[in-house]
Amino acid sequence: MKIYTKTGDKGTTSLVYGKRVSKSDNRVEAYGTCDEANSMIGLGLSYLLNTQFEGKEEVQLIFKKVQTTLFHVGAELATPSGKEVKWKVSDEDISHLEETIDKWDAQIPSLTNFILPGGSQAGATFHVARTIVRRAERKAVAVGDEVSPLVNSYLNRLSDFLFVAARYVNHKLGQSEPTLHQ
């Protein structure tokens, strides 16, 4: 099977179930931005491959679930209105993020100042992923009521998760966080 199909050469793409839409369609923008965020998370994780810290395996396992769910968010965004969504985002997916945020946030120093995105390569990359997820959230909102409210909630919580994850990984790696110069 060839990787290229040439079906998108005229500026359209297929949603789930084959409906063709413009590549600039809000749905395509939204799920494409989720894909971008997922790729950035993968880059952040790649920076952890040659590091050692207590809890690294747990971080990798949690991120694997997050990446899988983010893929499901993209699939849900790519499913036209009125069609069955194969992989639905659930309340449990959101709860998983919230539980992890609370657990990791309890293990890092409290914020006493604004921090700037940065620190370790992994931490800085998770900050970039956070900003991409914020854009995905804005794009999903633009799709409107055709998208489950759980998609928007998941993306909103995911950006919070990535902020805490960046701080948590920086802390675990002994990397200080740059603070806002006032």
C-alpha cells in the first residue's frame, strides 16, 4: 500500500466515514492541531529516554495513556456530526488527568512567582505542547456544538496537565525553572 493517495491534492481531505471537506475546515484544523500537540509530546518524551529519575516509568506510562486519548480526541473531531464516534472521550479520561495533576503538583514546589517556559529539554517541550493544546482547544470550540463538550473539557484539562508535567519533570531532573524577571 502506498503512503500517498493524491486524493488531497485539490485541498480536500476525508473525515471519518469518508465525508470530504476542505483542509481549512474547522474540524481539520482542530484534529490537525491535536496531532501536532501529540507529536510535540512525543518529542518531549524522547528527551527522557536517556535520563534517570525516580518515577520515570510512571511518567512514560501516564503519557502513553494521554497520547492515546489525544489520538481519540482527534478521531472524535474527525467524525462528522450525526455519525457514531468509535473512540469517545470520557469523564474517566478527564478524571485521570485531574488525579495526575493533583498527585504531581503535590510533589513540586509551590508557585511563588510566574515561571517562564523552559528548564530541561523535556520540560520546555511539554510547555510547547501545552500551548499547542490551547490552540487545539480554540479550534475545537470553533467547530461548535457538533463536538462533545467532553472534548473541550479534555483539551482544557490537558493543557493544565502539561503545565504541571513540565514542572514535575523539571523538578525530577533537578532542573530549575526560569522565573519572570520583574
